[in-house]
Amino acid sequence: MLLAFLLAASVADWVPVRWPSGDVKSLDLLKGTVVNCVLVEPAAWSKEFATAAAKQGVDVLGVVKPSKDALDQARKAKEFGLTGVSLEGEFDDNIRKTLADSGIRFIEIGLRMRMRMDGAALVSATSQGVWAGINTVEDTAKAAPSGGPWIDTNTGFLRFAQAASDLPIWIANPPPPKTIIPVERYLQSIGDAAMSGARWVVTFENDFAKSLLARDAKALEGWARITQLLAFLEEHKAWRAWRPGGEMSVVQDVNSGALLSGGVLDMIAVKHTPVRPAPTSRLKTSMFKGATMAVNVDPESLNDAQKQVLREFTRNGGSLLTGPPGWKFPSAKPGEITLSKEDLEKLDAIWKEVNTMTGRRNLGARLFNVSSMLSNLLVSPDGKQTILHLVNYSNYPVENVTVHLTGKFTRARIYQPDKKPLDLAVYPIEEGTGVDIDQIREFGTLLME
């Protein structure tokens, strides 16, 4: 039992990167960083690399993909002294059992709809995700329904996964093929996952990887910015355990679209309305403490005990919105992670009701001048501190951000990876407390006390 606890603790602290080389000298690029876990392809496996990595405190996971030789590959990884393997793709239970019986540590990175949420896994991970950032078509930003730029984000399903599982949450989607990606997009992908308490497995596109291994000055500068953000997030890793804030909850589960991008959670988040995922499988009265509104996406899926929790919520004064009679959340098609245009039109029926329900009310935080940003409001376990994560999805700094929070706060401080913490002035407003932030580059966290 103690060994299992220590193993879980170490896995929770892994900072993973897909490493593009098996050359021992390439490990010099990890020195002085917080990266302590690398995923490497079979061609890069060797005892020398594994030994050198271990001396640096870096765990090595060998990537194993479905094939008739998958089990032999996993055993070979153990012979080379690798820490374990990363099963990437769809595997049967026989391989899992054989690896466990052989004492070979493994994680699974597969389809989003099959993410492991139970305690039998080391991490809950998927390779399916959108590449975070502002979606552009022919160099022109697409417009969202709100009129702002369309932001590709994984935050909705990651927030649900974080609430539905006690495991570390990883998203390991690769870069778009044949695409040169600016370093800002890497930072946006890291921040997109981090503000929901998850980790993005840093994965380089080919040109960046080649330039980095060649010690190209521009690539080294980009790598320094990436590792600076990773270090910042590890310095404040306690924030991952903070609970979602705000006054709105969304009752939903895997079968009602919680793991899809572009669903109810994302629609609410892009309006900068704080939202609390309430997984149906974990539904209990304490989830709604402080909440004033709730959306029950699929009421027909609830059992009697779960329905009773929502009845208690409404008896205590909460407002509950349910789907129209006979309405059913669109089913995800095999291999897809986003809703089709037709499905989005179906979802519009409940979305109009959500918009009417929320109006222009402040349900925890309202933000201004943030069209290229998303946020997440969290509360400390003791309830004495509140943080607002801010991720900027544009490739330039955003200035003059205004935040209106419900509640009375006496102190505000902004944290950013490339700057020292800065105390900010707070001022009273009708709904609580206002704060002005001069600039957010890629990622910032506003701490309120």
C-alpha cells in the first residue's frame, strides 16, 4: 500500500514532454528545467539514455503503439531500464493485465471517450484534443457567436475530467501536421490545460525539434519560455487542488457530452462565466454549496438519489434549468471530439435557455477587454482565497483587463511567469470588488484575499 501511494505521488508530479531524441547529449537541454518525464519512440530506446536520464532525475516512458509486437516492445522497454511505457492507441485488457503481472509500469493515452477515470490507472489521458489558440482561416480570425475571435480550447472537457477523477489529467494531442508553430501557441496549449488543473504533454513540431536539438538560438529562446511557464506552474502546483468557484453548476456526464469540445461547459466558459462541472456519477449535495444556478443537461439519465440532490438544491433556493421535454444531448460519433453543425443546432435549444437564465448577472466574475482570453475561477480549500486564471490566446499581450468579482476582497496580486508578483489596487463596485490589470502576456493568475 505504501509503495502504491509513493508511486501515485511521483506520477502526480510528472512534468511530461515528448522527447525527439535518444541521444544522451540531448538531455543537457533538460538540465535546470522542471521537466522530469520524457516520452520517447522505440528508435530512441537504449540503456545508456535511460541510465543518463535517471541520473538527472528524469523518468523515461517508452511509447508503445498497437501492433502484434506490442507486448514484446513493452518487455524490451523494461530490459532497457525505462521507467515504464506509454500505451498510445487502443489495447485490449490482456495487455494491461500482462504488463501489471510483469511489474511493468504503464500509462494509457487513447481516445477521449475512453479516458480512464478510475483508480486502477496512473493518469487519465487522451491524445485527442484541439490545438489551443485563436482559430484562423486564411490569416483571418474566425468569429465566435459573441462577435469575438473563435478560440480553440480543451478547457470544457478538461474541467469535467478534473472533477470526475482523482487522477492526474493529461492531454497529449500532437501539433497539426506540416505546420510551423510559433512558441506562443505552445504556451497557449500549456496554459489552456493548466488553468483546468491538467497537463499538456509538450510535443514539438518537426522543425522546432530539429532546431532545438541543433541548439539554434531562436529555438533555445522558445524552449526557455516554455520551461519558464512549466516552472511557474510547478511553483504554484497547489492551485491544482483548488475547487471551481462561481455560482453556476453544470450537471453532466460522459454520456451527455461532457467529454466533447464545444459543448455546454465550453459555451458558458467563453462568456467568462465561472462554471462548476458536477459529474452525474459523483453528484452530491456539497457540490452545490454557494451555487445559485444549475443546468441539468440530461435529466433522464439521473437515478432517484441524484434527482433528490437536485430537489434539495431547488428547495434551498437554487434555480435549475433542464433540457426541453424529450430533448437528448447529441451522441458523439465514433472518433469525433466535437459536435457537428447539426448537433450544435440541437444544442442551441438549451443554450438559449442558459443565456436567458444568466443574463448579464455576475455569477462570480465578470471580465472586460478579454475577447482573446479565457478564464477559470477557483477557490482555496479553506475558502479564504480566490484565484482567477487568465490565458491569452492571441500572440500579443492584452492590456487594460478589468475584473469584477462578487464578494469583498481587501488584497489583490497578479502572478505571471516572466514577472515578479505585483500587488494591485482593489476598489468597491456594486457587485463586490473591482481590479484592473495592466497587461497579460500569455498566462496570469489573479490572487484575491
